[in-house]
Amino acid sequence: MTTSTIGPGSTMQEVLEAFPGARRALFRKYHLGGCASCGFRPEETLAGLCARNGNLPVQEVLAHIEASHQEDLKLLIESRALADELKAPNPPRLLDLRPREEWEAARIPGSGLLTEEQVQEMMNSWDRQEPVVFVDHAGREAPDAAAYFAGHGFARVRALRGGIDAWSQEVDPSVPRYRLE
């Protein structure tokens, strides 16, 4: 399904497939989708979600999701572009969001594992102009991390589009690919 085919009758699963950051966008503006009381089911339609939450204007909600998606795209970096930046002077820091076992099994050389302690260190003492790229398995969680840190004043944060899986396919086939079950 393409973004142009998303409308009031689209299921929330379809909306999330077309706009991966839709849950974050809905929560940020409308407080929808973040907890049990404001959550939604994958089979619920966008119109149904809007109707049961104060008759929100569906087209306004859809426009907000689309605008947020355009902002999310600005946070992404392609694998090949990252590879070039890593060879340049002052390369970005790479922070991996995956569990330690996945990071140990397959990682981009020079990447570090993001821990709670490191999050605290970043918030308390890192230069907010330092370039940082977040990495995950397939590019689904890293944009959330980049948006979170951007919202806390980090000006040069990005997420690797497609995650370590894209890196393995497009840049470094020596990094093992794997599937999550």
C-alpha cells in the first residue's frame, strides 16, 4: 500500500505500514496510541479511531501524520551515505539500539551499544551538535530514538534507514544478516 492510498477507511495497520512514525505522531499531537486507554487495534480504521476520540477531523489527523512522516524522512541516512561519512574526518558516532546479543553477532565496526547509562551521559554531558546515527535491526526503532534525541536538543541525530540489515546488503556483506522470529 502506498501513502497516496491511505485514507479514512485504512486500517491502523495499513497506516503504520505506510507511515512508520504514525504512532509517535498521533501520540505527540492527540495523545493516541501510547497506552491501553488511548490505544488502537491494527484492524481499527483511521476514521473509527478519530470518531471514538472526540470526532477528530480525519483529514486533519491524516495531514498531521503525513507532515510528521516528511519530518521523519529528514532524520534518515542511507547506508552508502553513512559509509562515506564514516570515512570522512569527524565521522558520526554510531549507537546501536539492539540487544547486546544481536549487537555482538552483527554490527557496524566502531558502533557502540546504547545503554541506559549512555543515555544519561548523552543527556548530561554530550555536545548536542555532535553527529550521531542510531542503528537497529531493520530501521523501525532507530527513527524513534533519533526523534527523541532531536526533541531534546540534539541537532545532528539521524537513523540508519533499513538498519543493520540494509548495511549488510548494501555496504558490508561480511556483517551477517539474520531474521527475528
